[in-house]
Amino acid sequence: MSLPEDLGRFVTLVDIIARLRAPDGCPWDRKQTHASLRENLLEECYEVLHALDEGASGKLREELGDLLMQIVFHSQIAAEDGEFEMADVIEGINTKLIHRHPHVFGEKKVNGAEEVAYKWHVLKQEERGAEASILESVPRQMPALAYSQEIQHRVAQVGFDWADDSGVIDKLVEEVGELRQANNQEEKEQEFGDLLFTLVNIARRQGVDVETTLRQTNQRFYRRFTCMEEVCRQRGVNLGELSFDEQNELWEEAKSKLEE
């Protein structure tokens, strides 16, 4: 079989995946199922997020390609099993986007992004049906912090929310107190969960994405700690043998170095 010529077309990617899945294609690709590709899909999503965090456009382009490949791969498997075609996937999202943007593709008028977000929620609820919970469509496989933020966002859209930030701050103080008073491991875990949930609520109200913020904090910690390790190597010092105060001094030194 000749090599594909126009590598800039979406249909070329679809054809390549179909070729890999053909009887005389790649043994590994032919072996894959929706279930076996699950972790690959999740990994590619995280790779995209990492590229976004780095602000690296070249890396983002590459990772979006890997993620798109996963989407086409799943669609090809579905087509082979008689479930749906790639065209059905595209038609579905196009139909959804048009339906949820009547202010663009119809005669409806809106006053700003906040009204768009509200009407988007109303249209989604109409699609789900009156009997469905507004929380039903939130994927439970999401990371726990992101899931927490999303379900709190959903219920806030129907008014189940604090009137102002002071109420949430008071709740945070209450949860800290309850954690301190926990008598056993089960109570500690429950109260710590409540504390985290309240912190996520504060983040949501402040317009802070908890997953992104925590990833960035983790990355800062990684850079600073590895800088500490490097300084110790240069000085012939064993980091583990330093006192906690000495380690903290080294931490501050690492912070200063990285901020220069």
C-alpha cells in the first residue's frame, strides 16, 4: 500500500487508523478495544493539560494530535462493531453546538457571557430531560477535586450557593474545628473530606480552577525541591542528614534562586 500523501487532512488520519486496524494491519492496533485504550485516552488528556500548563504551543499541537488519534481510534472500533461511525460523532457535536448557541445560529439575543452560561445550563437540562439530575452528566471518573468543583458549580447555577464569601469562610473555620475534634480515623477522613470540599467551594467562588492551581503548585514544589537536592550535591551535603530548620533555610535559598 502506498503512503498517504496529504497529511494535513482529517480524513487521512481516519484512513490511517482504519488501515492499522485492517486484517493485514498492525497486530497491536488490531488487538485494542475500548477498554484497553481507556488508560491511553486518560494519559493523552493529561499530556494536553501539561502542555497547556507549560504554555508550549509546539508541545500542545503534538499532544492535541495524540488526543485526536485516540478519538478516531475509538470511533474506528465502534464502526467495526456496528455501533456508530466517525461521521455520527461529528454530526452529534455539530448538532449540539448549534442547539446550544441559539444566539449565534438563531434569533435569540443574550447580554454577555454570564447569560450565555446560564442558557447553556438550561438547554443542557432540556436535553437531559426533566427527570434527570443536573449532576447526572458529570463524569464520576474525573479527578476528585475537579469533580467536586464541577458539581458545586452545577448546583450553584440553580441557586444552591452561599450568598457571599463570608458564609463559606465561616464554614471553613467550622470544618477545621471538626477535624481537630475527630476521634478516630474514620471521622478524620470524613472531616478532612468536608474541609477539602469547602476549600474547593472557596476556589470556585474566587474563579480559581483547583486542578490547574494544584498542578502548578506541585510543579513549583518539584522545581524548588530538586533545586535543594542540586545545591546539596554541589556542597557535598546529605539532604536527609540536615535538621528541619536547615532544610527550611535551603528551601528559602532554592526559592530565591529560582525567582532570580
